[in-house]
Amino acid sequence: MGAHHTFDAIIVAGGRGSRLGGIDKPALRTEGKTLLAHAIAAVGGARRVSVVRATDDVPVDGRITRTVELPPRSGPASAIAAGLADLGPVERGAAPLVAVLAADLAHSGDAFAALQRHPVPPAADGLLAVDPEGRDQPLLAIYRTAALTEAVGARPTDGLGVSATIAGLVLERIPLDQRLCADVDDEADARAAGILLPRDPARSLEEWVADLATELGAPELADLDLATVLDLARDAAHSVARPAAPLTTFLVGYAAARGGGSPDEIRRLAALASRRAQEWTR
């Protein structure tokens, strides 16, 4: 495209993250910034940027705006349509070229920079990244604004894939390596990109107990009934004093170990200690 060309940008920042348990992928962090922030920085040369996102964590200013696809979460084709509507048509001031970038790319800055080094041929409707296996990446692309607007307006976008939406465009395909095309769809993608996923608190506790039990040479405690112990700690903290929580659970654990340490023994002594704690203030 060349740095001398004026372009706008659409950041597609929706998606359910279903393979990541519903995690908001653009909000994941790497290198101290969210993926969304990396995507916005990647198109730093854009005259205007429309971020299609339902949440209000977009740094809106005179250059960056936020919009939402209709209906919400109806797919990336609808998001592109919303972004184009937000930017407006070329005859009303929109740039002749528009970059479209997914906010869940693992390396959006490097990816867009690699694509941007290529000029848009005069007879083409834009540039389209292609991964090493030959798959088109329509959310890593630069389109002629008028051509993309016509393609989007030619058919309803609700539920339609982006590839079908742009099928009639003449696009110059630019091969990029897998690292540049990689997005964050699942835990393996996140690990490969060095992204730490937010952990479910209950699952984290279970993993911590299992790990510590093994480290302490008591792997049989990996299946400890956490609810029983946590309820005991709560009763001790509320009825006696906060420091009573760790002390009480320690005492119950020690006493249970002297009695054989079976799950039934732990539950019995925990119930006894909980009753004693609830009676303490009385």
C-alpha cells in the first residue's frame, strides 16, 4: 500500500471466544497491552479508525470511534458493515482504502506492517493476506473502500461469512508466514503467543491444592473437599476472628491426620469445629 496512501481502518473486536470459555479475546494482554490496543497501534497510520466492539473500553478520540454491529454479535461481516457505516462513504470524506484487522491477532503490528509493504495494484480491489496453507485471511486485509462497501451492500451480512461477502472482489493475495496470520482461538494459541489466560478461581484452587499436596508428599489430599475446608474457615473468621481461619483449618487438619486423615474424618472434625466456632460468640 505504501505509507504515502491515505487509509482508514476497521478493527473487528467482537466475537464470543467460545473455544476459550467465553473469554473476551481482545481484552487478553501480551507485552503489557491488550490485543485490542496492539491492533489499534498496528493501524497507527490510519486517518480514522472505527473499532467495532460492544464494550466501552475503546480509547475514543477525534480519530478513533466505536460502533456496534447490528444485530450485536452477528459476525465479522456485520462488523465490517458497521465499521464502513461509521466511517462513511468515499464521496463524504472516507479514505480511498480501508484496512480491516481482527483484534485477536497474536502479532497484529508485525502482520499489518508486512501487508502494508505491498502496493495495491491499480486493477485490484485490495490486498488479502494468505497463510502458508493457502487460507485467505479476510480480517487481515486492505480493501478499496468503495469496492468493499459495494460488496457488503450487495447482500445481507447477518450470519454471512466474510469470505462469501467479498467473493466478488478482485484481490491481490499476499502470502504471510503462520506467525503473522495466527490468531488466538484456543489455549494452545494463547500459549504460543505468550498470553496468560485468566483463570477460573475455583479451578485454580483445585489445581493449587493438588500441586501443593504432591509437593508435600501427600498426593492423596489432591481430592480434598475444598468446600468443607473453606466453609470452616469462613465460620471461624466470622464467629471468632479473622486470624482464626487459618489456625482452625490447621488444627482440624492436624487432628484429622492423627485420626487417619480420611475424607470422612476431615468432614467430621470440620463440622465439629464449625459448630464450635458458631457457638463461640454465644
